[in-house]
Amino acid sequence: MALFETGEYLRRIASTKQRMEAQGIEVLIVSDPANMNYLTGYDGWSFYVPQVVVVSLDAGEPVWIGRGMDANGARHTTFLSEESIVGYPDRYVHSPAQHPMDFVADVLRGRGWDTKAVGVEMDAYYFSARAFAALRKNLPKATIKDANLLVSWVRIVKAPQEIEYMRQAGKIVERVMNTALDAVAPGVRECDAVAEVYRTQIRGTEACGGDYPAIVPMMPAGEKTSTPHLTWTDEPYGTEIAVNLELAGCRHRYHSPLARTVYLGSRPPRKLTETAEIVVEGLHAALDAVRPGVRCEEVELAWRRVISRAGLEKESRIGYSMGLNYPPDWGEHTASLRPGDTTVLEPNMTFHMILGMWMEDWGFECSESFRVTETGHETFADVPRKLFVKS
């Protein structure tokens, strides 16, 4: 059973079709798992093989095309009718002689869509070069266009129920972060601390269970805090070191990421404590700048004005639109909080604002996930914004 009312999916599809028409696209082949979920409700760990949702301007509902053994998954999780669920034979899976996009092209041909302007998500993680080549070979009469992020831009403003799932994810991540802060200690193996984090992510709260986040726990320690995207080892934590914690709660594929830093010891370096203070001040300033009508770049500027007083610079963006997603990323790849992004904030846009300062051999992280409200912002989690010290 799909998570949302059929009317909500039809609204999303209508918005997608409006964008298709504006871009001169008659048939859209969606291969991003999050976009497939958004348009139909489909939810399964089947994206390791090609699967698509096809939206056509002349069809009332999309067509799900995937591996035959996953067709029942589409029946269980989508609002689609039986005629719109099409499974391909297993001989197409991991075959050097044929590709599932050969089958997809046959479906389009059978529905008279093979001579139309066909959009594909050229930069989607699970749309491979071979998939594109197979489509182009099998649809010689079609005009193939790049429709990358077309659906993602439809997703950027969330419906009320989507916001509620993100609030629930925020309550989960509160527990997750507190679990991490308790578990990380000198002598504890990094992997054992992460195991407790995973347990809490899935258990969720008394009100709702958790889902697997799109990104694994990122918990680098010591000098590894100088970089953001390391995970964990089986080494025990030492003393007088920092540990960065970038974690998330997830509810029905909707995320609430959160980052904090903990120092194990009694003597955090002055450079760390001073950086933590100015980063948190900058976070407050950036959040205070959030309101409808403000451009993304203006939010980043509020942050940059604060940290510049301390002689600090941050080359990378400070945030991005996020929400519904699958591995390997919870970001939507649309709006970013950075110079030059003129996207205008609207109510119910949702972002992960991550203020990470990664230096030569140390670092500090603090982040918040928030939605834009009618007058400002709402954060999804409530965890103190500071450098945590465990002596």
C-alpha cells in the first residue's frame, strides 16, 4: 500500500508533466529510485538492477518497469493499476548479450512512445552509460533529451505529510545522536559505537520505527576529523581526540541528518574550542536569515560574514535541499546554500545546513536539518549546538 493518498501522487505527476511540457519532453524515463518512489510509491532494495518509471503526457498514470521478481513489490507499495506494472524476464539481468533497457524500449515501442521526445535522467546514480547506449540503439526514431533533476525540482517543496515524516525522522536522530555521544568513549572500538548507532536508527522511537538512512554513519576520529566522509574502523578510541558525528534519522525514506563533534578528554585545543564557538554563532546567523523570498546565496552570506571575523573561510557549500532518498545520498541535488545560487526559498523547502570546518589535521562539525516556514525556519531535531566534551 502506498504511503500517500492517490490524489497526492496524481498532483506530483501533474506537476512533473508541466515541467516536461516546458522542456519539450513527451515521455520521461525516471531511473532515480527516489523519484520513482515520489511519483508512484515504489519502495524496494532493487535499484542494483535497472528499473524505471515511465511518465507519458498521453497516459493517465506512469508505468513501472523492473525485474520480474520485483513486480510484486510494485504491487505492494505503489498506487499503480495492474496494467502499469511490467516485469522483465530474468535473462536480462547482468547479461553480456542483452540489457533491461532493451526491454524498456520494447515497452515504449508497444505503447507508441518510441518516436517521441524522450527524457532521461543523465546524471542519476543508477542510470549507466550502457543503459543510455541501449536506449539510444533501440529507439532510433526518438529524440532523446537530458531530463536530469526534472522530478527533483518538483520534489523541492514538500507536502504536509512529507514534513511530518521528516519531523519523525528528527525525533529519531535526536536519539541517534545521544546514543552516539554515550557510546563514543576511550577504549571503545569504533565499530562497536557504530553498532549502537545503527541499532537506534532502526529502532526509532516509541511512536515510530526507523528506516535505513541513505548514508552510513560517518564518524571519523582524531586526525581523520580533517575530512568529512570517512566511516569507522575497528580501532579503539583514544584520549584527547575529537570525533565527528554525521548521522541521520530516517522515516519512510525521509531524512533528518544531524552533525556534532565530541572531544574525548579534558583539554580540547584552543583552536578547536574557538572554532566551535564561531561556527555555532555562524549557524545561528544563517538560520536566522532563512525565510521565504530569501535567496540561497543570502543565507550563506550571513554565515560567511560571521566566520570572516575570525579569519576563517569555507570553500564548500553550507547546505543543500534534502528529504526523500536512497543510497548513496540523502541530498536532492537541486538548491545549495552557496554563493551564486539564486534559488528563492519557499515554505516547506527542506535543507541540511552543515557547517563543517575541515582543517589540515583536525576538524569540527555542527549541522541542522530544517524546513522553511511562512515566517522563518523550523529545525527537525533538538540537540545542543556546541562542542561536546567527555572527560
